[in-house]
Amino acid sequence: MADAVVQLRCGVKNDSWGKTGKDSVVAQLWSKTPGNGKIDDNQTYSEMWLGTYPSNPSYLLSTGDHLGEYLKKNPQLVGKSVKDRWGPEIPFLPKILSFNKALPLQIHPDLELAAELHQRDPKKFGDTMHKPEIAIALSKFELFAGWKPLNDIQTLFKLKPLEHFVPKQTHFNDETLRQVCKALLSASPKTVASTIQELEQLPESQFGRDQYIPGLLERLSRQYTECDNGNLVAALLMNYLTLGPGDSVFVPADSIHAYLEGDIVECMARSDNVLNTGFCPAPERDSIDLFSQALSFVPHNAKDALLPRRKSDKGMHGKTDVYAPPISEFKVLCTCLGAGEKETHKAILGPSLMIVTKGSGTMRIPGNQTLDVKEGFVFFVGQGVALDFDSDKGMAVYRAYAE
């Protein structure tokens, strides 16, 4: 009989925007899995993926078996509801990310566009899924997410260096914003650089409540040169947010976003499709026309980008919160225990992936089996399994699930 709870070995990525060595939470957590080796202080560690996505899958620590193959052989572990909708599969992809420079300015195609792009170029767009996602801060987290309110954008673009990017019309609406975004993305490197220079020379008072813009433009220009079109799109059009540990945002499919600095738990529908148009070398950018066509205009202010954290009825002792985006593929539980505290997770009727991000403790599963759980340990938990946690010194656990 297949084990319903198994510890996993997960892979990491080493993108240039990742944090280096022990500064990376990704590296710290990844290195705690037995057999993963020591942290290389000269290497960047950007992402650790949990789950079955084929380009960076997880493996059972005890046997080396591919988690996706394990579930195909034991489909009962995902539960009837998930199996009927998605097959013997995990319909979500959790990650840990660490970054100290901006990730590419991007959107993730919705279901219709994802299917079209996969058919057109299956090597680049490897699946037909959409990719709504949430990001939960583990440290101070800076990001751009969604659009500023239209009135704020319209006011900004009355500044002399920006007037020529706005089409001649009387009513500023979402279609105007699409055209402005396309104009900024299409501007020549010389135009981008000169526009940034002119904006940096203006008094901060001319930017109204967005007086951070000149300093932010200077910071972004140091990362990706003052010729990168993403500098203008992010600083001028998008909500700039700074979140603290435990705060979260929801990014719908086709919603523009770029993460700037921090360490996060990220969870998304099981997809790796992305369209990039900034904060990356020109050859890596996707079609501006396609990107502009795919844009949606939600959220339209910073407040609407935030995802609230609420108490979950899955935790029986009040130590568990839930992040519940308005999609069906997943929710994420967060259990925080102080010294000597306990929690019980009710049985979940679908698969889940769990990572300990701080501390240590024990986890008791049916059959009177008790497992040690430590910072960096990752587990797959099959459907229908109740879990009992306790910790002598304190512990934080994130658990993504579907049912």
C-alpha cells in the first residue's frame, strides 16, 4: 500500500536575479534536505519548486521515485474531486523565491491564449494552463502588481516628458492605458534613457503622491540599464508595494506584475507559461503586440492587489490561517506555532504540498507514525489524512492544497 505522506527532494534554479549563497532563503531551505549538499557562496539561488511540473519536478526522498509517476501509480492519493477534474495530478505549483533585483516584467496567459500559444510554439509554451498566482512574503517584499488608478496615471502623463506617449483623445480609459503601455514598450532605447533623465530632473513635488518615482527609476536603471522599457512601465503605470512577512498578493491571469526584492512563498496554477517584455535582455522579450493584446486591467489599485489572510477551519486549535484566492486550483495554509504549541489539520479531500520555513517539531500521521519536521523539509500529503503538529521551540509551515 502506498504511503500517503512522503518526504520530497526538490530542485532549485540559479537565475541571475536570485540571491547569492546563504543570503538566499531558497538556498537555506534547499540545503536542509538530506543529500542536497552545501550552499555555494558564489552561486545564486533563485527558486525551489515543489511538485510535479516536468521541467523541475520533485522526487521521493526515500526511493528517488518521480512524484508525478508515484501519483500515476497511486491515483487514489489525489482524491476523487481532483482526479475527476485534472487527473492523477497536482493542479498547482508552489515555489520558494529569493531575489535581489527585478524579475522580468510579465504576464501569464489566460486559458484561451495559453492553449493558442501552446499549439503555436509548444517548446516555449509548455502547457495549456493559465497561471494565476499568489505571493506570500517571508521577508520584506517589494513588487509591482497591477495598474495604478486611471486618474493617477492620467495626472502623471501630463508631465512634459510623458505627454507624447498619450494618444490624442479626450477620455482616458483602459484602452488609452493599453496604448500608453504599448508606446512605452515600443520606445527606442534612446527615448527611454532620455525620458528617464528628464523625469529624474523634475522636482519630486511634481509627482504628487508618487514622489518615489525618480528614486525608483534610478534604482531600476542601475539594475537593467536606463534603456530598459520596463523601467518606465513599472514605475509610472504600476502599483508599487512593500509588504511585510505574512502579507500576500493575488495576481490574476493576464495581470501585469514584476517582483523587485525579497523572499516569498509563491503558488500558482500548474503552468510555466509567461510573456516577458522588460527587465530582461531584448532578445528574451516577447512580442509587444501580443503582450499588449493579452493585458487585462485588474487590479486597478494597490489595495485590490492584496490577498487577505484569514483563520482557516482546517486548523482545529486556531493556529492556522488560509490564503484563498478566487480560483479553484489551490489554497495555501500557514500554521505558526510558538514554543510548546500544537495544531491539528483536519483531513483534506485532495493532495497537498507542505514546507517548513522556520523552526522544527513533529508531525503525527494516522497509524501512530511520528515524523520529525525541520526547516526546509518538504512533504507530499495525500487526500484524507489528518495531521497533528507540535513544536518545542516554534515552527512555521506552509501547505498548498486542492480539493
